[in-house]
Amino acid sequence: MPRLYDDEVPDVSSPSRRPADDRCPGALRAHQAADGALVRVRIPGGRIAPAQLRCLSTAARRDGDGTLELTSRGNVQVRGITDPDGVDRIASALAGVGLLPSATHERVRNIVASPLSGLDAAGRADVRPLVGAVDAALCAAADLAGLSGRFLIALDDGRGDVTGLGADLCWTAGTGALLVGGRDVGLRVTTDVPAALVTAARVFHRLCAGRSGLWRIADLPDAPAAITAALDGPHAAPVTPPHGAPPPVGVHPDGFTVVAAPLGRLTADQADTLATVAADDPALVVTPWRTVVVGSAQPTAVSTLAAAGLVVDPASPWVGVTSCTGRPGCEKSLADVRADATAALAAAAPRSPEALPLHWAGCDRCCGRPAGPVALAVATGSGYRVAGPAGEHHGPIGVRLAQARGAQ
């Protein structure tokens, strides 16, 4: 089961090699990168109001490098902060618009949810209210302030789109299945889902006490059994969890539009355009696939978004392409992967519907790699190693990329 991580500060292969603290950045605790400080803003369920997005774009212009990075957990990062007071200014602004409701728990508010829940009829339930309830329950649990910043909770509305993201805990609407470490262990939660998730997180956190480098349930083989024993509720025979596809880019018949940000980065101007287009929406949704869902928009919105450089055409070669930070932002990177990816995409053919996601990485750590089957272009210092599920590919870079994605 692939595990999903935000960009920057990747996991280490063995818990014994890890520091006691997971070093995961937040809005109050910045990560010092080669291009300055980086702050990560948790967006539970990816839901962000237009005014909140404008707050982030302002912060990126004023204190960062002018862009917002969308992460593989539906969070948002501001990087390139070089002013010593920049992190504090951003935190103050976030608090003013409701993006920092808990200073003590801000790094543990890691919740992904089915992005289209409540917007179409594909789900078994609307999990949007549940996102807020789970977030509030986590923040109210004083003992969970020290939970790993990598611990991930997923709320799937029954369509199976987030069950495959490798969350530590994943509740699924309809069946009530509570997956633990990505597996169905037979637990069924039909009432008070927030309380059950907090109990499960608390069991894991207590098991980690006094033990270094344990960040995820997969690091602790005895955690699933302990969680199962702690939750006194119905059980059923384990089944294979459903796995649905991410929401495709483009305009959908139900009235919403899924927009891709090239390489998962929004310029401040693009973020403002999204906020303007979605002005009548209670919230946009940032997805774990680095796209943004606009719930409703005027007929002219698509052309406005495209004119801003955002991707709304499902056949665009930019769809499904992501990258790590690369040079100059990361000192461990062997290449300017964003520039190289942009050059390669300029000559790419339209994307086929069957094409795999493609992730460009500056080194073998592959920070920000999407969950599931993916083609990889990994910098070697003298070019790129390109590989897909079938193995490594050789030849001209464009041909290799197409072969790895299954598009040729």
C-alpha cells in the first residue's frame, strides 16, 4: 500500500533511522529550505473559502516566492520566505481568516476527503460536514497535540477515491468500514465517527510513547490489533476496499469544474483568479491530486481560468504531471526539474485518457510522489532515469516519457 506524503521533508525508510520528531512543517513551524523558509497550511478536506485563498495569495506575494504549492494531501505551502518576520506575519494572517484555528494542533489536522462529495451523486453520503466534525474533535483532544504531523485521516464518501491514498485511518460511507493502515480489519463504525477516529488516533499515539521514529500506523505492526480492541462496535468480514479514480480535469455535467495547476503550483494571480471565479461558492476544494474543484461558476469561467494559465482541458499534456521542488529550492536536487518538465511538456502530444500520472523528481527520494501507479522521471545528474510500472525505459526523453505513462 503506497503511503501519501506532503512535499518536502520526506519519510525515511526505517523508523530506527529517523529522528524522534517527524520534523513535518506547519504554519507555525517552518522548514528551512535552500530558497528560504517554507510553511505548510493544513486545509482539512481541502475546503478553502475564496477569501482564505486570497489571504494565501497575498502571503505568497508579500513574504514568499509568489506561488502557492498544492501538496499531495490537499494542503497548501508558501515557500521562499526570507524575511525573518515573514513566518509570523503569515501565521497572523491565517488566524485572521480561520486557517489557523488551533496553534497547538495545527500540524495534526491532516484530513483528506472525497473532493466531489455533495457535488454529484456518485458518493453514498456527503462527508463535508464530517470533515469539520473530525477536525474539531482532533483539536479538542489535548493529548493528541503531539501526534505525528504525518498521521493521515481520510473520509471516503463511498466512491473509493481516497481509500487508496494509504491513510492511517480511513472511514468509508455506506459500509462504515474503518480501514487501519490501508487495510480493512473488519471494523465498522456507524455512529459518532469523529469519536471513533479520535480513539483510534489516541491508541496509536499512546503506543508510540517512549519509542522513537514511529510516525505512521505502518511503522507499528501491533497498532491495528490494538485499535480494533479499543473500538467497541460492530465488526464484519474484511473486504477489499473500493478504489475509485480521481476527479478528472474539465467541466462536469453536474456544474462543477476541476482545474489543474501546472506542476501543482499556483501563481498568486492564478489563485486570485480562482477566488474571483468562485466568489459565490462557500468553498473551493484542493484535492490530493493537486487540482482544484470549483463548485459552481459562470459560463465564461472556463475561458477565464484558461487565460490565467490554469488547465481545464482533460487532453492537456499538463494533466497528471507533478514534480518535486527541484533546484534551486532544494539543495539535494540534481536538476531544475520544473524547468526540465516544462520544456518536455512543450513538445508533448495531447494526453490520452489512459495515461498514468507522471512525477518529476530531482533525486531518488522522489518527494511528493503521488500514491498508486505512476511514471517517474528521476534526475541522475546527467539526465533522467524514466521508469513506469513495467520498468525502466530507454531512448529519447519524449519517447521514454510516453512509454512510461502507457501512452505509446
